[in-house]
Amino acid sequence: MPYQWTETASARILILWPHQSLTATGFVWFIGTTAALLAVPLIAVLGSPTFWMLLVFFLAALGGVWRAIMVNHDHRRMHEKLTLSAENAHLEHVPHRGETLHWEANPYWVSVQIHQDGPIENYLTLKGGVREVEIGAFLTPEERSALWDELQQAFARLNH
């Protein structure tokens, strides 16, 4: 699961992050393999003027793949942090770009809701006070369902 609970003396902390399947080593292997496969047609025209023309397209394609992976890598900085204590529930959403969003509520009044008719399957929200906020938008429907159970138990434990 792309989330983890930790406990301190005064709070329980939940950190959620998007799936991150491409490691640094995997990136090197992927770019190397892509470069090798894209270079195969160049072998046939090695030493001719056509080679230099095709080399431009080879470099453009490899650069495009590199750029797409780097944009995805930037998006991996996004995460959410939910801090639960007896006095406060604080959700912090850190996007890959832009300002961090904050939400706070009294944990006694927070309800954890899962909506089947929301914008996505198993739309998971926290409702406290006048605001309702989404949590775990980047998780799969099954992971949001499992997280819903865990969040309900965590808030129930705080209120008893």
C-alpha cells in the first residue's frame, strides 16, 4: 500500500503517496534499453549521410522519453499527511507544484465517508466542521476502501 502509519507519543501520523514503481536503477535500465532499441535501425545506415539524419530523430525520441519520465518524477513529490491527536485532526496535501493545502478539525466531529457515486470509485472524504476534503485521490479504489476502514478505526480509537 502506498501509505504508512507511524505513531509518536502524542499523535498517529498517516503519510500517503502516489505509486512509485520506477526506481533510480530501473530508470537507468529503461533509458539504456530504449536507447539500444532505438539505435538498432541506425546500424544499417552506419557511415552514410542518412545516419546523421536518423540520428537527429533518434535523439529527439530519446529526449522525449527522458522528459516524460522526468515530469512523472516531479509528480512523485506529491503526498498527503494526516496527523491525528486527541485535540486535532490535521490534513496536509503537498502537490507536486504550488502551495500546500491544509485542513483541520476536531477529531471528535470528523466523519470518514466513502462515496460510491462520487467523481471516482470509492471517493474517500473526511468531513469535519463545514468542510469536506478528499483524501487519497491517487490511490486505487481497493486501497481507498481499505484506508476507509483504517481511518474509521483510528478516529474511533481517538474518541474512546
